[in-house]
Amino acid sequence: MPKSSSNARVARDVAYVALGSNLGDRQGMLSRARDAVAALPGVRVLGVTAVEETAPLGGAAQPAYLNQMMAIETEYAPRALLAALHDIEAQLGRVRGDRWASRTIDLDLVLMEQQQSADPHCTVPHPGLQDRDFWQRELAELRALVRG
């Protein structure tokens, strides 16, 4: 896989974006986040998994999460895509706090088919991929759909 860490757009690639919410209207927040990702310039949604409720990570006492994953076709390089996802989080009212704190919305760039990034602020594949069984299930489902 070619590595890319620039903020520029590149050739079309498939990216997998995880969505999570455990505060407020969780279902509504996932819906608004999906719509915002789909509205990004140069992005086309290829598939979305069903919503799944999961226990919070990190051992903190907090509400359960609703999670799902999207497969998108994009021209963005990893860092530029992650920046766009963080912009969406901010537009939807997310305030970044402690690492394992509850959140209204969380958008993670999990994997890209053709690109990797070792940037400490944008590591792709996501370093938590191997520790999250639900991500692995969702990713397998979407990759099967994308690859036909």
C-alpha cells in the first residue's frame, strides 16, 4: 500500500469510517454524521453497516455506545479525511475531553484500502482496530460488499 500523509487529494480510494455515540440522541447523531460524511466533496458512500450497541471501551462507567461503520469512496489523503471528520464532529457539537470520555459523536478513520499513514495524529490503519471486535465484524461486512 502506498503511504500518504499529505493533506492533498489523491487518486480514488476506499476508506472505512467508524461512527459512535453514547450521549443524547445517539441514533439521531449517527444519522446526522452519516449525512455529513456523505456530503463531503469528492465522497461517495459505498455501504453502511447496521447500528450496533456496544459497551464503552477503556473501563469507564458510562452509557453504552451505538456504533456503525461506513465505506466511502474518496479522493482525500488520510490526514485530510481525518481533518474533515473532526470538522464534522465539531459541527455536531462534540467537545474533545479525556480520551475515554463519553461523547455525542465520534468519527474514526479505521482503514483505507490503498493508503497508510504513520503520522502520530493520523495513524492508518487505526491502532485500535485489532482491539475492537465490532470494528472487525463491520469492516469484514463492508469489505465483502465493496469487493463484490
